[in-house]
Amino acid sequence: MFSFLFLLAACESTPAPDGAAPARTRTLTLAAYTTPREAYGKAILPAFAKHWKDTKGEEVKFEESYQGSGAQARAVKEGFEADVVALSLDPDVKVIEDAGLITHDWRAGAQGGIVTRSVAAITVRAGNPKGIADWTDLARPDIDVLTPNVRTSGGAMWNVLAIWGAGVRGHAGVAAADEVGAVALLRGVLARVSVMDKGARESIVNFEKGVGDAAITYENEVLVAKKEGQAMDYVVPPSTILIENPVAVVDTYAKKHGNEDIAAAFVDFLYTPESQRAFAEYGLRPVDLAALPAGLPQPADLFTIRDLGGWDTVKSKVFDKGGVYDQAAPGAK
């Protein structure tokens, strides 16, 4: 049996004037990775509910599930009937697609199915007392590091790719194209990891509780925590990866629930200026550059997954059995 964290944001049906029948209530199920929980729950879902009521005259009740992206993808594949998935990375959506549950071209839009961005960053204690400036600092013997588990968290995969990618691109103390040196860099950082949680949010919660000296995470996790009064800072290394987060209608389930129209409309709504500003308010980098906040750190070498050969290449080379991650994992030679 699956175990999910559900947050219900319900808009109850209200009687229509003059004794007319109450408005129809629709239920839309969203399966998301942990990081954008506040952006959806506090801003975007209520805004869409109002939009749908104003334009269609129907109430909307949301069922929300948040967990590590990889675990979420497997849950949907194995029978959790989400109408829409908002995950950390393309391969997690592909898991659902390969299971035959997404049958349309979800990448066909102007943004290629990507709805938000972020950068891989290092969360540090307020004032950065350890003087952390780059990935190399995380391999120091005086640093305890937090990062999620790559087998359950898409965020963890982004973290690994940020470090390894910086190395193979000739940064973080590694000569350009020195893949052995890049693996050694990653090995040094992973050797300092004291806790591997299931998802990015859990890592930040542990960090907030005082565990560790640094946490590798999305930039927006730190911005959300600071917004809520947590005393922490973050460092964006000179070379890091641009995180790109996809969204898709799970059309097999949406059709089963009679939700194809509302699910598609919800995904379209995520690209509106209102939603893109909401994502930015909660620390994510919107794909609508007009909504991008000023003053965010701009690393000298901000690379993408395409710069590393694309997801198919990276998954095979880095995350398959015997790949870069296994070579760099604690205990590996």
C-alpha cells in the first residue's frame, strides 16, 4: 500500500442564488515533488480554483501528494491515479510515460514541458561560519553534508550532476575533461554526507533542526526557509547546474476521472504570469523571464543537462549500476 502526504485544499460547493442547483465540484489530483509545496498549496491552487470558478462556474477540490520525485513517479506508475504530475526532472515523467500512462507529447509546448527552474546551491549556517565557497569545500574533513538519496529524490540527482558536471567542465579544482578527477571530487563530497533523506525538503528540515554544516539543495529551498524566518544562508558555486522541472497531464488517469479538460487547463495556468510570479515568490526561477526576480546569483558557468549529453546519456553514465555515482559512493574504490 502506498503512503502519501495529502494536503486537501477544498473549495466547498455553495448554493446558487434564487434556489438554483449548487455549482458542480471537480476533484483534481496533483502528484508533486516536495520542493514547490508552498508555491502550489498557498498560492497557485487557490488562484486556479478562483479562475476556474470565475470562467467555468465549477468548484475545484484539490488532492495534493508531495514526496521525493523518484518515489512519486514510481507511485503513479504503480497505481496512484494523479491527474497531473509536477516532478523534479524529465526522467521521472518518462517513467510514467513509459508505463503507458502519458500518451501525448507532453514536451510539445513552447517551454518543452518545463514549468520552473532553479540552481543547485549549498545551504550554509547564517553568516557562513565555515567559509564555504565551492563544491571542493564540501569535501573538507570539518564539514558534515546533507543531500537526499538519488534512488528516491530527483533533487539528489541534480545535486550529484552539479558537482560532477562542474568537475568535467574544468571547475572546482578539476582540469577540463578530467573525468577521473570529477569522480574523485564527487567521491570526496559524498564521503562527508552524514544524512541521506528521501527528498530535498527532508534534508532542509533536518538542516533547520541543526543537523550538518551544509546541505546541497535547490536555491529555492533556502529562499522559502528564509522567508519563514529560518536563520540560514546559501552559496551558489561558480559552476553549477540549471535545474529544470517538468509538469505533465497524466492523460490516462485524467480521462478515467473525466478530468482531461481541467487537467489541461491547470497545466496551462501554470505558465500564466500570475502563476509564474507565484513560483518566483516562493524562490523558484520562473520560465517566464519577465517574472524573474532581480538580484539572484548568476554563476559564471551555469550549465544544463544538455551540456552533459542529455538525460539518456547522463542516466546511463552516472546513475546506472557501476556508473559514476556508484564509483564515487562511500566505500567505492
